[in-house]
Amino acid sequence: MNIGDKEFMFFSKIVTDDHVVEVKIRSFSDLADGWHFGEGGPISEKVISVALALSKYARELNFSEIDAFPGVNGEILLTLYYGDYVLELTVESDLSINVVMEVGDEEVFDKEGLSILEAKEQVHKLREK
């Protein structure tokens, strides 16, 4: 088994504690090669740094629920929840950021290749709603 039950529960839990999500994001640098059914490896420190900056920014804007998930291609998916809104920020291994916003089950925004400043603008716009 590549990932234990304890780690699976950690990766699948929605994080509400302010700093638990940052601990979770930092832990992605310790992932073993092949952690996901033979694919994936540790996430780079640069990707982790961008995901941490976005998470911190979201917390400063008082998002109540934030979660993060590692990707098998070296990316991190950061998910922000606010009422019926869900904002997914994917920090790619090249440090570009893809942003998807959903309201209920409907996708209302999808943009790829954003900078960290552009991604923060999208987080701020969601919080204004």
C-alpha cells in the first residue's frame, strides 16, 4: 500500500483550523515516490511556497474552510469554500495557477496560467461576494 489509512484520512479531511492546512501543505514535500498508485512524488518547495502564500491570503480574508491536495504531477490543489461558492486554485509545477469557481454545481469561472497576483485577485473577488 502506497499511502496508509492515517494519511488518506489526513488528505481527505476538509480543514477548518487556521494552521492545519499549512501543516498539510508542507507535508507534501515528504511524499514518497509513487505515493498514488505508483505515480507522484514529493512536491517542490517552490510549489509549496506559492500554495502557502495563497492559503495565508485566504485566511486573512476570513475564509472559513480551506483544504489542500497534492497532485501526481507536482501540483497542489487548494480549495476555498464560502457558502455556496467553491474556488479551486491549482498551483502547477511551473508555478502558474489555474482557477475554477463554482456556485452550487455550476462552474462560473475557469482561467488557466494566472500569476499569483492574478490568483489573489480572484480570491478577493470571491470574498467580496
